[in-house]
Amino acid sequence: MALEIRVIPGEFSVCQVEELGRDALAEPFCFVGKTDEELSLVCPIDAVPEWTLSRDDGWRMFGIVGTLDFSLIGVLANISRALADAGVGLFAVSTYNTDYILVKKENLLRALEALRAAGYEIS
């Protein structure tokens, strides 16, 4: 089964923030991670909140189209392997339905070429 990869428009930032505001959460693509040590936010560059402690801009995002069953094994491992073999680092985030991968913008074309060569459909 060939999985389809969809490129998400725009450029993203990975941030460490003090708190969350409604502005960032209103974005179509916004990911939050919270632990006992930090609060992280992935959002479009133009939606980075002013109370950001640190940030890393210049990320592009793509996601797996459709809903992935929790019983599927190796989805992220296979994508990660294809990108690693191409010398592309990644930052992964997941939702209930699917997985999203962020790569630095200068590596996007190389990442997509590697995934296409690995049998993924790119849309």
C-alpha cells in the first residue's frame, strides 16, 4: 500500500513558549507539546506568539493523507529511514488521525524526492 504525502503550504516555526494564547491555536496547523519541563508550539511563522522563549524558523511540513490505523507498524520509521538515507533531518508530530513531518525548508525538495523514490505518492 503506497501512502500519499501532502505538502502543507507555508513556513513553520518550532517554539518554546511561556504560555499559549488563542491566536496560535486558531491557526489551521498548530501543534502543542507539554511536559513537566516545557511547553512547545509548532505554528506558522507569522503566528509565533510574542511570549516565545526561543524559536527555530524555516520549517516546511508535509503529512500523510488519510487516517492511519493505530495497528500500522513502521510508518514513521520508514519515512525517517528514507529521509535519513537522503541526509535530511526531521521533526515529527502526530495527531489522532495521522502523522506530520517537518524538514528545514532548504531540504524540502530532497526530502520529497527521497520519499518518492521510496514509493510514496506526493501531492
